[in-house]
Amino acid sequence: MSTIGRRTQRLLRLVEKPESDRAIEDKRLLRLIRASFAASQGVYGAPRVFLDLREAGETCSKHRVARLMRENNIRAKAGYRTRRYVAGKPFELIPDLVKRKFEVSKPNRIWVSDITYIRTWEGWLYLAIVMDLFSRRIVGWATHSTIHRDLALDAIMMAVKERRPNETIIHSDQGSQYGSDDWRRFCLSNNLKPSMSRRGNCWDNAVAESFFSSLKKERIKKRIYRNREVATNDVSDYIESFYNRKRRHQHLGGVSPQEFEATVTGH
């Protein structure tokens, strides 16, 4: 028999060979993986996709999910670094009450606040957030075309209306927005105790920095918005519809901030 004939026979045997049970199962799992990945808008990597599948009743391993995603080039969006805007002189009268103790046992014990900026064709859009360290939930946020102190005040005002704090620590960096008289008066009249990180030490407010990193990696991804209104609407969608309600956090055992609070507190 010629070499060509033998090759043809081998190809025919390969074509006729039935698909294995494992290959069939891989195809089924791949469909579920793609659905989870698409639902997260390309944010989830293998660990969070695995949690989605497990919640849906699947019993596959995390390694199998990672392999299928790798083989099919399904990759979570990569992040990027950008410098953060910090303004103002040190305010040594406000102590650091947190001291990098980011583990909190109850809601509304410690909030953290920070500011970042987002590019638009109209110019910078500044975003201030307030996060509850207990659940990593964003409880207040605001955007503005300038980095005036009203930006931070608008964000904390939303948090106060939402959560009704009582002797809650509000931790920030030493930006001028957080050292203003308006900020201190607002905190005093709303049962908030201001706390400030040490000058130039980003690790003192690392959890807020981590949120900004996730926002820019998972949603903004170096894009430039048409205008500030479009950017604000997209930030709102990310925070309210995805991050707080759906985004799985490894720190929270793989559930969203909203689900974590509901499970732990019963509300």
C-alpha cells in the first residue's frame, strides 16, 4: 500500500472515531464558561467563572475551567497603572485611626474615601467614592468637572443618606478636600470621625485604590469618553448595577458586596 493510502486510512479512522465523553462535557462546560464570561462583560477570570458554574450546580474543578479558558483564549481584561491626583498640604491634626486594619466585623464601622480622575474629550472627570470596609460596598459616590471640595462632600452626603452612620470612622488621604473646614464640620454633625493616612503612603488607603484599579481595568480600559455625562453614566452603571450587586469578590468568599451584606446581616 502506498504512503498516501496509509495516510488516508489513518485520517478516515480519526474522522470515524467517536467523540469521547470528556470532550463532549468540555464543549458543554465551554458554553457555560462563555455565558458567564459574557455576563461579566469580560471581567471574570477562571476563579470567578468557576464560582458562577458552581452556583449553577456544576461540579467541575477550577483547574478544568482554567484549562478550557486558556485553550479557547478566554481572558479577563488586563489592568493598567495610572498616577492618582492628590492635592494639598499635610493635615497633621487628623490622626490615622485605621492604621491599615482593613478587616471590619460590622457595617458602618469604617468607611474609606478617595478620588480619581477619568479622561473625556471635554476634559477630566473627577470621581470620589465612599466604601464600607465591611463589605467593600460603594455606599456613596459623586463626579464633578473639577476637584473642588464639594466633590468629596457630595460623595459622603450620599453615603450618610444611604447608611445613617453612628460614630463611623471615615478614612482618607491628606488631600485638601478632606482637610477643609467644610469636611470637618460635616463629619462632626453627622456622627463621623475623620481619619487620615500618612503623607505619600498609598498603602494606608489601599482598599480604595484597589477599587479604582478594578474600575479602570474592568470598565474604562484606557478609553476616552465622548463627554463627562457619558462617563458618569458608565461609572454609575459599573458601581450600581455590576460592582455592588453582581461582582464577585475573593475577599468576600466569592460573592458580591450586596449579597455578602444580606447573608451576614440578614438585610
